[in-house]
Amino acid sequence: MKHGLSCLFVVAEEMVAGHGEDSYYYAATENRFIAAAFDGCGGSGSKKYENYSKQTGAYVASRAVSGGVKTWFDSGKKENEMQSYVQASLDVLQKYADAGGRVFGSLGKAFPTTAAIVSGNISKRNTEITLSWAGDSRCYLLNANGLHQLTSDDLDDEDAMSNLYNDGIMTNVINASTPFTLHQLSFRLNEPGIFIAATDGCFGYLKSPMEFENLLVDSLVRAENLQSWKKDLNDRIHAVTGDDYTLTVAAIGYASFLEMQRSLLARHKILNQQYLIPDYDANVLWQQYKQEYSRYLG
Amino acid sequence: MGSNYKLTYNVDMVFCIDCTGSMDNIIEIVKTNALNFYNDVTNTMAAKNKHITQLRVRVVAFRDYVADGADAMMVTDFFRLPQDAATFEKCVRSLRADGGGDDPEDGLEALAYAIKSKWDTEGMKRRQVIVVWTDAATHPLGFGMNSGFYPKGMARDIRELSSWWGNAQEKGLMDRNAKRLLLFAPDAPDWNVISRNWDNVLHFPSEAGNGLQNLDYEEIINVIANSL
């Protein structure tokens, strides 16, 4: 494995121009990188604020928290200090919010947003990865063994399949009015992998988690180059989604785009032969598929 | 691939509308909004590439059993929109703001009727949304039970009504994931008890006795569309 960042990019689009509630941040230095996606919660954060150009709390929150995470990254501090930067960004929002912006109720939160953040420290010998998350945005690892959800959804629901239809209620989300947890998990990466931080606009409108993996893998193996992969990812998500979407991608350990593609050719075949059978019962296939998909979930 | 695959939504909504005298200055606005509601919500949803397969709307117009007797509660079946638009319009246009007696109203009884609706359980994704519009606090449940018009089988108190709504431990009468309660109501008893204790509630506090003028209609539509 060649330690180092192979590519880093974002695919993102708003459903309604100028009112998208997603945000993102990605950056890299010589030995660090970050790929992050944020999704302002439109239902609970639907209150508009005069002091914030009449935008909703959700719209403002995802951007402010993204800014807080950028400030953390620029500071060079360790991952366990990230939450204090997130909190500081929320404190500023609260301080300057107009008083009329109060919303009550269990769903009513001030400046709510999800976060899915992959950050890493790269040396010549190894790569240390940290995942930070809250809400229903997700970090994934795509490698030769398939797609793996790395972060547990903060949802009152069973799993990635059932939530496509049930829309569980979020049990933890970054916000300025109630306590929240920015979960964190760190590990050492021993083999090449493609890390993805995504909002639910990317994966929440497909028939099954298998379809999401196929969207990623089929798009990659058919692409001529990195730019065409990026464009095709955008086209495919755009075609199915019903929400703003943000997909940040950080690939680690590949010597070239071609090597990254080749690493997934066998998986592409398995996916189509075993999990994407026409007229298949997705629920039945999911029972088999989720063994590998969920192997890193607690 | 799933490019032809589109999630579809079956949406049931119950409007609980305070029709007492204090709502006089805004009842026409509420009525107009209710009539524009189908187009506004479907357009907002369509702009987000979300497609409603079926939208049903039910109206519960409420006042005060003690003061208004037979006129205290008007409850309709679900109207399927846009198919039943003409009947729905006739119903909404018939609403008028008068009566009510003292300041609090029987909003909890209206909410109870709404919770006990015959909700649709079909569809890929479902939403069961109750929207309450009022400028008044509530009487305790049973306040008007000496009226000959008080309904049988009503929740005895807020505790029983809470069990009808349900929680993580208790199933309730609505779909746990699909249900939403949107309160456009003052920060006053028992609306504030509900918004503090029930799950899946969004409460936009209005100023008691001052109608709902401080709430922007576009914002309300966005709240509802974002809750779907």
C-alpha cells in the first residue's frame, strides 16, 4: 500500500438554488486531510432568522459548523478538540440570532445540522483515520470487499435498509439548544480504501444500500478518469435524489486512478451477480449483503 | 440501476382550526391558506423532486363545549386532494370565527379527534401530520363534559391523550415514525405541556390573544413540506 492521499473531491448540489441546507468542507496538507459533509435539518431547523438574511436555522447551521470544522483543521489541533470548535460556531450563531427565532417541541432545535467527517494523519508508514459524526449523515469505506457503513446512524430505527422506508427520528444532532454528542472513532488504515462522507440525499432515495454501492462502483469502473467519475457520480445522484446532496470522497493508498478502478473490478462483478438481480427481493438480499456492509458497525 | 425508481409519499394531514371569535382577524387567512394548501405543498415538494402519490386532508374545527354546545366541534372525513377539492373548499369556506366563551378553548378535544383519525397505512413512505392553528390556551380535557354535546370515548385527561399519541415505550394510535404534530399555538397550557413532553412535535409559539399574524405563511408551508 502506498501511504498517501490519492484523490479528494466533492460532489454536491442544491435542490432549490440558493436555499440548499447541505454544506461541505474538504482540504489537505502534506500530512493531513479532511472530507466532511453537513446536512442542516430542514424540519426542525425550518425557522427563518431575520438576522441571517431570512435564511433557515438549518441553512445557517450546516455552513457555520462547516466553518467551525475548517477552523479546527487549520488550527492543527487533535481530533478530540473538534467538538469544542463546533460548539464555538454554534455559540456565535446563538449570540447573534434574533429573539423571535424560538421553536419549541422535541423536533424544534436551534441551528440543527448533521455531520459526517473523515479526517486523517498520513505518514510514510501508516495512515491514522478518525471519523466524527452526528445525525444521519454517514461515513463509508469502499474497498475491494465492498461498501461498509462506518458510522452508526443516530436514528430511532433498525438499520440502513429499514430506514429507507421508515424515516426514523434522529436521536442526536448537532444543535445550539440541546446537548449533543459528536461521536468519534479512530483506527489505523492497513489497506487502500475510498472514504466517503455523505448526506442522506446521496443514499436515502435508492431502493437499497446495494444500489448505493452499485452507484459508486459502477460509476468508478466505467469512468475514463477522475473528472469523468466525479461528473458521473453527480449525474447519477441527481437522477434519483429528492434532497440536497453532498458526497465528499477521499481515496487513500492507490498509486493511480487506474489502480483504484482495478481494485474494484472483482467487487463490481460480485455486486451485479449476487446483489443486483432483476426483480430481486431487496429485503432478502439485504440479509446476506449486510453481513459485510455492517461489519465495522458496533 | 435505480434511475427509474422514485420514492413516493402518502400524506395524511389533519387541520385542527380554532374557530372562536378571537380568530376573527385571521380566520379568512387561515381558510385561504388551507385552500391553497394542496398546490403550495405539492409545488414545494416537487421543487425538491419529492412526489406525493396521495394527499388526504381532514378538518377539525373547534370552539368550546360549554359556550358553544352543538357548534363546539366540526369534524370531517378525509378529503382526497385534488379529487375532492370542491367539497373540501365548500367545507373550509363554511368555517366562521365566533363563540368561544372564556379565553381557553377545547383544543385538546380537537387534537384527540385528530389522533384517532383513520390514518393511511399504505405507501412507500408515509406521513401522518396534525397541524393545530389557535391563538388560545386549552381547557383541561373534560372541562365541557357536562355539555350534552361532549363526545363519548374522549381521553379522560392529558395523560391518556399522551398515551394515544404514544412514545418510545408505548405504541400509541399513530405510526411512530410517520407522525408529526405542528403546533401554531401560544406558549400556554396545555400546548406547552405537549411540546415539552411529546415526541415528534414542532411548536411555533404565537402570541396569545393576538392571532397568528406573526407567522409567515410561506414559512408554515416550508415547515410542513420539510416535515414530509
